[in-house]
Amino acid sequence: TNYHRAQMQGAQRYARENRGNFWKDFMKAEKDLDERFIDETESTFWAMSYVSQSHLPDIWCIFKETTSFINMGGEDLTLFLDGLSGVLKYYQQEGVHSFNVCIFSGREDEQFRVNAKICPRHILREIGNSDYTYFQALQKEPTTVRPPESDCPEVRKFFM
């Protein structure tokens, strides 16, 4: 997909321009900043997305050292599912009953990390509006009604 290609090309460009690994640098920066960082395990890193693809903030899981599904271990999957369970409990508290999940895998490229985006969706209300706006559809600009930093402390509670 376009987003997946952008991730892969962006990681390569970042490595060339900064002589570092985007994913490692991103995780360190988010953890140091501590505004969108949720939690981490031995192999997973959880944070609110900086820019959401939904009206509510997306949640991002990065597999810290996993570059491809091919080298993903069972423990990695278990830790991801444990975190996803926390996300779903948070969504339930917020009255969110629909979401999209996408997991992106590379081709065993050291510059890439397997990662997943969890995007909450709104059920259409009686007034007939959609959770997908013209701004997203026609302008390719995501919007959100709440900044990720405001939701992050509440999401953290479900990872403890």
C-alpha cells in the first residue's frame, strides 16, 4: 500500500541521511518525551500515533527488533496480543466498538521494523455523518477530535 511503501522508503532515507535507524530513534525519542509513549515489553513498543488516521487517536505497536514476519517468534505475537487486549479494553471504556488493525512487515531489511496500527472507528450516528471526512478522502489529510497526548495517560492504565 502507499502507507507501507512510505514507511519502507522513509526508513531507508532516514538511515542514509541520519546514519541511524528510524525505528530505534523514534522509540527513544517518544519514550524520552513521554507524551505519547504508552508501554513497552521485551519485544513490543506501544505509543499513540503522532498523527491519527481517525477522529480518535490511533495506537501504534512497533516490534523492536523484528524486521519481518519471517523472523517473528511466538512470544512476539503473544506480547502483541496482550497489548491489543489492553487497547480493546480502553476502546470499550470509551464506547468504541469498531476499529481497523493493519500489521506492516518488511523483507528482512535491518532498517525496517514490523509494526501495527490500530485505528478506532465510529459507528454512524442517526444524523448520518461518517467518521471519514472530505478532508481525509479528498485532501489526504487526517484529522482527529482529540490530540493523542490527551488520551495516552488513560490508555496506559490498560497496560499495567
